[in-house]
Amino acid sequence: MLRNPYVRLLAALGLLAAGVMLASGPADAAPFLFCKDGPGIDLVNVGCISGTADGYPNGGDGIYTNAGGGDFQSAVEAAILGATGVSVNLVALGKTSGDALTGFSFTPDSGTLTTSQSGTWTQLSGANSVQYITIKAANSFALYQFSPSVGTGAYTTVGILNTGGQQPTVSHISFWGAPGGNPTDPSAVPEPSSLLLLGSGTLGWLWLRRRRSA
């Protein structure tokens, strides 16, 4: 039996650190794969798109999937979960029909929205609530994350190829919010060693206080 209260405290801190370690896994086993030019998520382990979409300031962090298929909500949530290990409950803010979407405006780099490969967009209502956009093109979709949420940005089909091996034009764009917030950088979570260091400092302070009062 541990009679010394300081020993008991140290043992409790050790158990706490062990629990955190078991719950979080190794500190270097981060579920995020960061882009070179910003914190993006690579959904298929093939590297993020270099820089932001079109070089636009609010181009978002380049993240895309070439797995094929439509950008249904369940597919987008599954892609984010698979890349980050974090479940995100998306809220659909709208999907373009043809070249338009109520509450949004679009400025293609050439032609119209559905004949372009890139351009910019602006949210006209409910500003600054967009956290993800998916750009459907050919048989795949590109996914971009905005953190914090924004009300303007860019789109591009870079990273997607059609059956002929060419970059396709836009089929449609979907906008998403995430009330619970985006997955965060796991490096921001204190490591177990930090907890032990804090515990050691607390024990040292208690020991010195006891000596001074003796």
C-alpha cells in the first residue's frame, strides 16, 4: 500500500499519462498528412495539390480524392474520416445546378462554370460559413478545406483526370459547413510527456513547500 501522499500522487499522474498515451496513440502517429504549402489533408496518400487553388488567397488547403464517384454527403464524410480519423457531420449549404446556385456567385477563369476548369466563388448570404467545397468533375471530386470558414474562395479541377487522361471541366460544386468544426492539427494536443513534466513540477513545488514549513 502506498502510504506517502506524494508517492500516491506520482502514481496517479503516471496512470493518467498512461491513459492518455493509450487513448491517443503515439504522438508521432498523426492522422493528418500536411501539404507543403499549408495544412491540407491528402485523402488518397498521393500528395496534396501544390499551393492553394489558382493561387487565390482563399483557395483552401489542397486535398483531393481520385477514388471515383459522386460527392454525396456520406462519401465526403467518409473521405474526411478516412484521412483524419475524425468524424465530421457536414451540413449541405448548396450544390450548383448548371452554372448557378442561389446565394452564391461564380467568376470562371474562362467561359461558364460548367465549361471552366477553375475560377472563384463568393457566398452572398450566410457569409463566412463555408468550411469545405467539393468540385465534381469526370468520375471524381476534388475536396478543399477552409479553416476558419470563409465566404469566398477558388475552385479548380486540378488533380482530377477524365478517361482520356485530361483535366476535365466542372460538373458541379457543392458547399459544406461543419458545425462541430474542422479536424484540428493533432500536434496541438499536449503529449503525455508534457503531463508528466507538469506533474513533476507540481511534486517539486509541494516538496519545497513542505521543507519550508517544517
